[in-house]
Amino acid sequence: MPSTRPVDWLLDPAQPAIRYRTLTELLGRPETDAEVRETQRRIPSRGWAHDILTQRVPGRGWVEGSSQYRPKYISTHWMMLVLSDLGLTKSVPTIRSACEYWMAGFPLSNGGVGGNSKGTGEICVVGDMARALIHFGYADDPRVRRSMDWIVDHANPKGGWACWGPGRNLDSWEGLSAFAAYPREYWTPEMRRVVDLGAEYFLSRELHHQGGRYAPWYRFHYPIHYYYDLLVGLDMLTALGYGDDPRLRFALRHLRTKRRSDGRWNLDAVHPDVEGPVARWFAQHPVQAPVPFALETPGRPSKMITLTSLKVLDRVGDT
């Protein structure tokens, strides 16, 4: 009988992206390991990454048109965010070309990336792009460094960020996620201060206290796009080194209760998984509603969710 251990399931060579990330991020194998190198070499030619890359317009992006951002969630911006989670780097010529095209379409006025046509940005776009480009291998690029400076400059003085409006909210998680990916040797003292304040904002709310209970936050999703849920919060805070904070207990308990008897986790839903005013607006403006994109089937075991969940538990010493 084949093994039913979740790690063995994640190591299935049919999805080299997940296999590569499991080897390096969960099992701690170095990038110089022969199996790691061979697995990463296969990512563009098999599985999810291959399927996405075959839909790209050569030399450009996805879904030809005037916008790389729309239609959500199938145009260039969203495909690049997914690819950045699949173990690809700019060492692959196709990825380097796509990254340059993507960055050229979202210039910030300070020389960073994540801006609109006027060069102004929002934390959801700037943070997502910075995180993805760091994963692609652009941490040393001055455009990414300026984006990280922008994230610092636009943080709330009390900690946290806001996207598309004033105040602070848990939905504006992308700044912390960018720092979770950014090499620590590049952090300035001001970056450290902003990260500590941002983390405190999330921890003080136990990752879920913000008004009434918002059900989508308790469901696990992939792709994340710009949405928040408890697994998003746990992943970034444990990656930033806050795994021993007792205020994570509620979220960690929720994570453990969602574990299946076979040790895996389901994909609960695909975005847009929304309630309240946003859901009503989409219902009233169906032409503007996003096009859902998924790698896996909701309600079924998910390799992406399982990998992230196991990493979180490993960081807090729960094996």
C-alpha cells in the first residue's frame, strides 16, 4: 500500500513545486542537495507551474489587454503571485521575462513597484508584489528595496497598515508578509520597529478580533490574493519569529481542529469568499466580480494548505 503520511503525499513528484518546497522548507534540505536541485529544475515543465506558464502570451503576461490587474483573478498580476509560491526563480528565463514585464506595469513614484498609473500605491499591491519578487530572487533589486521602504513609510504609527482607506485592519496583512520573506540582513532598525508594531497589532487581536465574527477568516484558501484568514496570519507571524507568543493559541487551536484524521487539511474555499457589503456589491455588479482561480478542489485535501499548516506547526514545535 502507498504511504498515507502527509509528508509523503507532499513529496509526490507529480507536483514538483510542492515537492521542492517540502524538501527545503519542511524537511530542511539545502539548495545544494542534488534531489532538491533536480526537483526545482522540473517545476516549469510539470504540474501547476507548467500549466500556468503555457497560458502566458510570449514576452508579455496573461489575458492580453490594457491592464495586468484585471480581470481578477486570472490576469498577469494574479498569475505572478501564484507562480511566486511554486518555487520558481528568475534563473528561469521565462520567469525573469515575466517579472520584468510585471514590474514595468506597476511603477511606484519612489522607484519601487506596486503602483498604479499615477505612481501611487496601496499596501495590498505593494506588499504582494514585494513578497512575490523576493521569492523570485529579486531581494537585491533596488526596485524591491524601494518597495520595502515604501511599506515602512506607509505603516500606521501605532502599528499595522490600511488598504484603500484610513485606519488599520487585519485585512492589511501584506506588509508583514513581505518582511517575512525579506532577508533579515537587509532589515534596518526602522524596519524592525515597524515589524514589531505590526505584529503586535495582529497579536493584540489574537489574529481574529475585529468587530463581529467574519466567517471567511476561519476558512482556509488558496490562492490568497489580497484576502486574509487565520492561516495567513499564522504563517506570516510564525515566519517572523512570533511563534511562542501565547496570543496565537486561539488560531493554533483552530488550525489543529481543522486537521483531518489522515493528517492533511482541506482547501475550504476559493476566493472571492466574501460576506457582507462586498458580497452584495459583487451581486449587484456581476460584470465587475472577480473570476475565481484555483489549483485544487474546495472541500478536498489540499497540498498547498497542508504544506503551510505543517510549516506553521513545525515553527511552534508541534510535530
